[in-house]
Amino acid sequence: MVNKVHPKLEERVEKENWTEGIERPLTLLDIVTEQPGKTAELAGHSIISSRQFEREQIIQLCRLAAKFETQQSFGQFPLTGKILISAFYEPSTRTRLSFESVWHRLGGDIISITDPSTTGIAKGESLSDVAEMMNHYGDVVVLRDSNNNAIYEMLEGLRIPIINAGNGTDEHPTQALADMYAIFKWRPELLMEDVPEEKKVRIAIIGNPRRMRTVRSLLLLFSQFSDVICEVVIICNRDTGFDEGQKEELENEGLNIRISADMERELPAMDIVYINAIAWVGDTYEEHGLEYKLDKDSPLKSDAIILHPLARGDELSTELDDSKHNWYFAQARGAVFVRMALMSSIVRF
Ligand code: CP
């Protein structure tokens, strides 16, 4: 009797580029040589901005993430006895749950605040005083706050590391690491020496780099890989979509950036299509570029991947969930492993 493979599984196997009996393609673990010293440099450091990461640190964090992802069993529990203070003052599904999942999986304990009105902040306590207290209660803080400056105010009173899990419209550096991990898993050849021209990528970002912290942080990481990114096309219909000096900073690092309002014209040439339509601002969210939508009729290259930081709205049709273009769920899944790599590098005995 012939074992029939469910069509969904067949598609997934093909998407993950593996077929029984055929030599498997190279992975990140094959291509990147381990350099533990690079991730060890992060020990004890806070992570506020994507600007802090050197190229080799990004690569090594992705390699370590791949190691965690392929092992699935983490052997020792390096965070046993360590306490994470999880402070999310703004809604989150993925970031909070993935950080907390990581901490549990690595053996640590968690205390959390999901509403600042249940803390002394409601009585006017300063963030630096809250931070002073946190020094005694935990070993690392992960903070999401809609105020761009809150993380800097916390830093003033903290002697333990703090991780920026999204500060207003400014940055979301660990999401950007997760995005890079998805890209390098999809095409690890980008990390080889002398990448052939045909393997280099064109990237569309449908979003607003000025208002979207995910986009801002990702562009900063892209700027370290301008040698393998032919161009980034920002698909955006409102002004230039950049803060003053933001585009110039990226271009000075060698990133080739173009702005276009014509998504349909740009898509057929793109290898990676990153889309997002919301920016959290204050107590609510702004929507950007709702005229741009991806669905099964979008003129995508056959092997193009779609990334989305999620949560999604109408801009990304669920019709694409079962397509080969769907890398957004892998991106969200990989965030656990990249955060595992980051946390185990920052917190060391
Ligand atoms: N990508 C992201 O930040 O998702 P959450 O808002 O669910 O954390």
C-alpha cells in the first residue's frame, strides 16, 4: 500500500525545501561558522536599538537561534534561578508570549506587569524609581511602552539589562532580529562569501518607516547587509515616509533605497515582500497604506516570500496562508528561537 501524503503536508515539505531521498540544501548551521565570542559580547547588555548590533553579532544570533530550533531540546536550563520582569504596557500577543515562553523553556521564572495602572506609576511614581525597585526583584526587564522615551527613563535607574520590546513609534529591535532570522533561514546563501548576483535580493517594504517601529528597526539591520541587498523599495503613499535624516543614515551605510507608490508595478521583481499596515501610537493605532493589499492575485515572483510582523489586518489576505509565499508564520515561530539566542547570550552565570 502506498502511503499518501496529505496535500498540505506535501506543500509544507516542499516549502521547507526538503524531500526524502534528495540531498538536503545547506542551512544556516552549515554556512555560518560558530563564533561564540560574538554572542558572549552581549552579556549583561541592554538592547534598546538595532543600531547596537554588529553584522557578525546578528549572524551569530541567527546561527544560535537555528541551533536552538533544530535541537528542540535545550538540555541544560541556563536561566534556572533567574527572574524575568515582563512589563508590557501596550497590547502584545507574540512579543510577550514568546519572551515568556523563552524564559520558561530556559528554566527561569517570570514576574509580570501588563497594566501600569496596577503599579506606583498610577500614583505618579517616576519610571527611574520603578527601575530602582526592579533591580532588586529580577535579573532582566523586557519593556513594551507606547512612550518612545520610557525605556530611556527606565535605563537611568536600572543596573540590570532591559530589552526594548517596542517603544512607541521608535524601535522594536528583537522583531527585526526575528525578521533577519526568517530571511537567513529562507536563503542562507546570503551569508556565504562572494554571494553571486543572482542570489542577492530585492526587498519591498509596504509600510511607513517613520511611524512603524518594526520597519525602522529592520531597515537598520538591513543597512548592515547592503552587500547582498540590491535595493529596498519602500511602497508608501504618504509623503516620503521617512523621518529627517533616517533615509540618509541608511544610505550612508550603503543601503540602496527607492520609494514607490506603485505596488503592482514593483512586486514582480521582488524576492522579499514585507508588509505592515498599523503603527501603535499612544493608546490606539494608526493605519497606513490600506490601499495596498496582498492576496492570491498579487503579481508575486513564484519564489518570493512574504513577511509580516503581525498582527495583520485586511492588508494580508488569509488566502495566502496556504501558499509558498507564507513565511510570516515561520517568522513568528522563529522569533522564539532568536529571543532564546539573545536572552541566553545576555544572561550568563
Ligand atoms: N510583532 C509584534 O510585535 O507582535 P505583538 O504586537 O503581538 O507583540
